[in-house]
Amino acid sequence: MLVKYNINSVYGEQHPFHLVNPSPWPLFTSLSLYSLALSFIMYFHYFILAESQLIISLLMCSFILYRWFYDIISEATFEGHHTFKVQQNILMGMLLFITSEVMFFFAFFWAFFHFSISPSVWIGHA
């Protein structure tokens, strides 16, 4: 018979949540995205060796994101940190994010259609 232990009870914690350890991936990702943006600018302004720097920045960003997602997946599956409560919170966070995006675009298009259908003097209509 397979006995499945809660990872929180193994470590002596009394809550079902996953407290994340400090990670270097956000810092590395921000630096690689900064390098990627600079290399795009240099490429568009025809700098010497900008194409090779762009490729290196893309590879570096891809590798860092791969490692970060690998760590998240290993925490969830192999280490068992994503309990049922954590999975519920991740789902609720994603649903709230999608809802906020829907509301943002609804407000954006509402304002666009409102001002395009009935323009006023304040926005340049003579």
C-alpha cells in the first residue's frame, strides 16, 4: 500500500501553503531581458556585432526561463510543495488575472468607441 505524506507534515509545518525559498531567477531574467532590449536597439541602429549579441541574448533569456520553469515544475511534482490548497490558490490567481484583463480591454474599447462615436471639442473635434 502506497502511503502519501504531506510534505508540510514531514518538515514540521502546520499550514498547507508553500513558502518559496529565495531564487536567483528573477534577477537573472531581468538582466537577460535588459540585455535583449539593448541588443534589439543596437540591431535596429545597425551597430557592429549587434546581430550576434541579439542571438546570445535570446539564448540566454531562453535558458534562464527554461531553468526557472524547471525549478517550478520540480517543486510541484518531485518535491511535492504544491498541495491542494496551493493549487486552488494558483487557479484562483489565474482566474482573477484573466478577469482583470477582460475588464481592462472592455474599458479600453468602451472609451475608444465612446470617443469615436461622439467626439467632443476637448479631443480635437472642431
